[in-house]
Amino acid sequence: MRPRAWLRLPLPLLAAAAIAVWAVPGSAAVTAPAARQLAAPAAARQAVPPCNPAASSLRPAGPPQVTPGSYMARIRARGYLIAGVDQNTYHFGYLNPLDGKIEGFDIDMVRAVAAAIFGNPNKIVFRAISDAQRIPDVRSGAVDIVAHTMTINCARLQQVDFSSVYFDAGQRVLVPSNSRATSLADLGGRRVCATTGSTSIANIRAAPSHPVPVAEPFWTDCLVLLQQGDVAAISTDDSILAGLKAQDPWTKMVGPVFTSEPYGLAISQQHPDFVRFVNAVLQQLRTDGQWAASYARWVGTPVPAPPPARYKD
């Protein structure tokens, strides 16, 4: 017999432009043939470099160094790094109820940044934020960095900068073990949960099968709804779903990966020096074994090669 939903709540849960073209009358721009005038805006659009989320960051200048006048020097003078993180995503960023500490793969990445600035990975103030708070908090300066299973995409790159890719994920579906659904295609007209502000909720909304998107602040909220039978499924990155499945053995992941979700650390566009610094830290993690060790601890084995660093400059 399947236990009541409240009995199966996970332990961590309990703890917690148009472009205007002007020409002078009589000029060549006015007297040119119509086809040439129409081609000009198209050529201008083509001149804009295409967006490539996997190669959208800034190349490090060398090993991570805190130089005078840099944003890293300002953080050091303050005495701590301010990191926006999740506390509800098991294995990536969650509050451990046994010791009250936030831990996970994302947390290891940001601790490495603190260690590079201070020589101490614990010089961090964690601010637990929702998916919807990530970009506003970076843009306002409320946090220095966000480590929060955050997909790099072209729309977000218009608002914040990202580190190089440190983890590759892809969207799938989580359903109860007795569900007959095998993919999102089988969930037309059914309620499917994801978090507000995530790429996942947009992907559910755009699915050809027309599932009904249900937006909640946190992934554990979605898990409760699934356990109570209020939604038919949860759909998000396989990395997040694996953590939810580990917390509820009466669930299963179904269907193929149907999106690419490259994760990056989000940083303000006002601090390109900090972006380069963080990328230098991530490169060290890739080469010295720390990335692999963190993956093995939080995600499992076998451990793949880390995503290669690719830059736009």
C-alpha cells in the first residue's frame, strides 16, 4: 500500500525595437532601389553575432588572482562572498537537516570561488532564493553570484553574464511509479509542474501535446503536489528530477531528454573581471580533479568528463 503523501515527504523538505533608419531627403539612401533599402536592415541584423549559450562567456586572463581595484578586491574587503543559492534541490543545493548547512554540487562550485578569493571556502553568506529571484538579485547587486541549476540561454544573456558551462543537463519527466505516461507527449490536458521563472515551465507551455503548466516557487512544492495527486507529473532538468526521485522512491523518470540545459554561474554584467576570475576557478576545478570529485559525491558514478570551457572572445 502506498503511504500517505505526508508520510513520504523528503527529509530536506521537512527542514526547510524596432530599429529606425533615417535618411536625408535626396540622399543615396532615399533614391536607392527599394530592394536595396529592404536589404539594409537584414544585413544589419546579420552583422549581430549569433547567440551561443555554450560559448557565451569571457576567457580567463590566467590563474585566478585578486588584483587591486577589481570586483574581487571589493568582495575581499567586505569579508565574504554573497551567493544566491537553492536550498530545495537535493544533490545540487539543499539544506541538510542534520547539520543545518546548505550543500550540493552547485554549492561546491561557489565555495571554490570563495576559496580563490579568501583562501577559505567558508567565507560565504548564502541567500536562499527562488528560480524567479535569480536574475533580479544579480542585476540589483543583492548577490555577487548565483549558483542555482541555472540554464544559460540567449534571453538570460541579455540581462546577466554567465560563467562557462560547468554542468550539462536536459529536461525529462517525473511521474508516479504507477503512471502509464512515457513522455510529455502522453500528458496532454494533464497538469505538469515546474518552478516559476524556470526554462522548464516555458518548455511545458510550448509542448505540442498541450499539457497544463502548473508553476510553483520550489521543486519540493512540485513534489508535494505530485505526491498528493494534484499534478500528473513534474518536468524539468534530469539533474533536478534525480534528486526528487531519490527523495520519493514511488516515482520514476520517463521519456528521453528533449532539451539542452547548460548550467552557468550568473554574474552581473557590470563585473566582467569577476566573470573572468570565476572562469579561471572553474578551469582549475576541471583540471585538478575537484570537479570530478564533486560530481561523484553528489551526482554519482560513472563520472563523465566535465563540459569543456568555450568562450566568446
